[in-house]
Amino acid sequence: MGEPVWEFEVDLKALRKQRGMTQEQVALAAGITQSHYSLIERGLISPTMRTVQKLADALEVDFRELLPGL
């Protein structure tokens, strides 16, 4: 059984730009590919909880900021 995925209600692009980061920089810091990050940012795929935590770490925010409904 796979890890659950989460729907984002947060504008990742705006958050990334606020931090002055490129997609490539966030992806590298999160340990995912830039293309994977792009798909998440555009809402084409939903990340796993593990990826949400990695993105939160890369963007230096609490993971709950990325999942406000929790």
C-alpha cells in the first residue's frame, strides 16, 4: 500500500517566489527532480506526506503551512 497523497490549497509558486527561489533550487533542497516539483506546483499531481515535509523543509516553513486543513 502506498503513502497517502495530499491536496494542496497553498500557492507553492507564490511561497517559492517570496523566498526568492527557483523551482530547481526548491527541488534540489527537497531531494526531488525539478520536473516533479513543477507538476506539484502546477497542481497536476498531489505530493505524498513525505514530499510535503521535504518541501516545507526546503521552503523553511512548518509543514502545517502547506496543509492548513490539518
